Amino acid sequence: MKQKQSKGKTLVKIIGGVGLTLAAALSVQAAAAPKTMEEMWKIIQTQQKELEQLKAQQKNTEQRVEVTSEAVEQQAAQQTASSPSWADKTRLGGYGELHYNNLDSKNEMDFHRFVMFFGHEFSDRVRFFSELEVEHTGVEADGDPLAGEVELEQAFVEFDIAQQHTARAGLFLVPAGIINETHEPTTFYGVERNPVEANIIPTTWWEAGVGAAGELAPGWSYDLSLTSGLETSTTGSNAYKIRDGRQKVSNAKANDGALTGRIKWTGLPGVELAATAQYQSDLTQGTGAAGTSSSATLFETHAVLSRGPVGMRALYARWDLSGTGPAATGRDKQNGWYVEPSYKLASNVGVFARYNQWDNNAGSGSTSDAKIKQVDVGMNYWPHEDVVLKFDVQKQSGAANDDGFNLGVGYQF
């Protein structure tokens, strides 16, 4: 700022000098050649007065420039002082999606999710992330399954512990599957999240604990976490059913935790190959009757390919539960898989097809075939890279028959 003031003063002086010279030249030119010494003296006195007036104007201009520069400096300093430092390091984002489902099981309109992200950078090495979600526009009341929920899906602090390695503590998404960690509506095909990851993994799934992540070698990364675990019931229609075991870290029983590890390879552009394993010593958290406890092991692997307009996603996931309780219900094995090819007709229009197959009663003790098959076909249109319009048709066979179509709109920022 001081350098700019100096340049401004110099410019004013140059302009003033040129003005004085021109004025003097014009005055001399305008005056007729003096005939006597008296006339010449009068002319000199007149020119001297004009020069003094021009000098006074120049000085006044310089003073105004200096006052203006000081005022600008003071205003900038005040603005800097009034802006809190935390605001420059805090980030806000979010996403949402509205669905219309016209299926055999339902015909409804639902603003399924409204989510806000809040993040803050404490320093170059310490950061905070959070995700607050409102589902179905409200809060659950009197056990009504159609009512909404307010959920805290993420709230953790991340630390840089070494180059290319971080640690985290708090509430975070389990590193499993394709869409559990990245599930904004603009990032996947189909109005609803695919049923295999929803019912087997089960997406969306978060726990509380500690974890570490980093790069082992170029293209190779890892995730390792020790967290709270699932708690399934041991009786009723939902006994040992994985999705119903999510505690959502709401007064969650923590008699038995879970250890999760993932390895991922992204050594080629547009390619992701990953595998996840999790072990939990007792899926019931010790709440069931004697002989009903069960250890549980998850294995999941997937591939994501994106090369030009061509895309492909494929995933397989399986749970193995020990003990007589799960075996008696046929839920000692629960598995599923899907394959989803897609193609971009244009940069903002894509079509897809997906074949899904899953079974939450795949164990030998199952008394009936509970396998469900579902085919989805549809398209996405992105009027903006962060806004998407969706349409798909679904057809089920096997243990369920829920056919129809879905419409959706989603956004993220």
C-alpha cells in the first residue's frame, strides 16, 4: 500500500510540473511583446501570481491523495480485524434427494434425505468433519416407520500422523463397499441406492471409534479401524438380520467391538479395486439368551471402472455368522452381488442397467428360498455437474415381487 501511495504522489508531481510549464508557455504566448520595461514588469508579476496559485493547487491535491490512501488502509485493516479467523477455515456443504416411487409395494412421494456437511481446519495437521441428516422431512414419532429421523452420520477429528498417513477419532462411515462412504445422489445411477449394499453391507453404516488410513505405495492405500459393532436381535422376524443390527451410535451397546480393514488399488486412471474384511466377536452384544451369541465376519470386494463414456461397477459381499442361533434361522450366511454397466450418451446424459441378487437367509437352516433378484434399467441427466434428474424401472423375482418405476432429483454442493 505504501509503495502505491509513493507512486501516486510522484504521478501528481509530474502532472503538476507539466501543468505549470504549459501554463507559463501559454501565458507567454498570449502576451504581446512588451514595449516598455514597465509593461514587462507587469507581465512578470501576473505570471508569478499564476504560478503561485498552481503550486497551491498541486499541494492541495497531494494532501487529498495522502488522506485518501490513509483512509483506504484503515478500512482494509478494519475489515481484516472484523473477519474472524475461524470463518476462513470452516466449510459448509450438503446434499439432498426427492423420490417418487410407483411400485407394487407403495406409491409415494418422499423427500428422502436432507444432509448438511460441516468441516473445520484447526491447523495444517488437524481437521474436523461432520454430516447431519434429516430423513423423510421429520422426526420419528410413536414408532411410525413412515415418519422421519434426525441422524448424525459423521463427526470425527482427523490428524496427519506422517506423510500420506492420517488417523481419526469419532463417528465415521465404515470403509466397506462402493457407496457407503460416497453416496451423494449425483455420484451413482438409479433413484434408490442398490439393494445389495443396502441389505448386506448394510449401507448407510457408521460406527464410532478410531481409525487410520494412508498410502502404502503408489496406487495402494489402506484403511484400518476399531469401532463399535452391530447388535442384532435373537428372536422374531429380524433375528440376526444384518441391516436391523445397526445401532447408529445412539446409546449403542459396546460389549463387543468390531475390527475392519480395507485394501484398495487405484493404480490406473478410472480403476478402483478393493477388498474389505470385518470381524465382530458377538453380533448380539451379549443381550441374547444362552447359546444365542454369534461371532460375525464380513468379506466384501468390488471393482469400479470408468474409461471415457463406459462405466462398470461390480460388487460381492458375504456375512458368515457362527453359533446355533443364526444356523437355526438360516441366517448364518447372508450374501449378495450385483453388476452394473453404464454408458454416457453425452457428457451429461447416461444410461445404465443393473442386475442384483441377495439373500439374508442363505444358510443351510433356511426353510425356504429367500433369494431376491432385481433388474434395474434407467438413465441419469445432469443439467449441472452437481444436480441430477433420475428415472429407472425395476423388476423383481424370486422371494419378492415388487415391480414398478422410480423418479428422483438430487443435488450436492
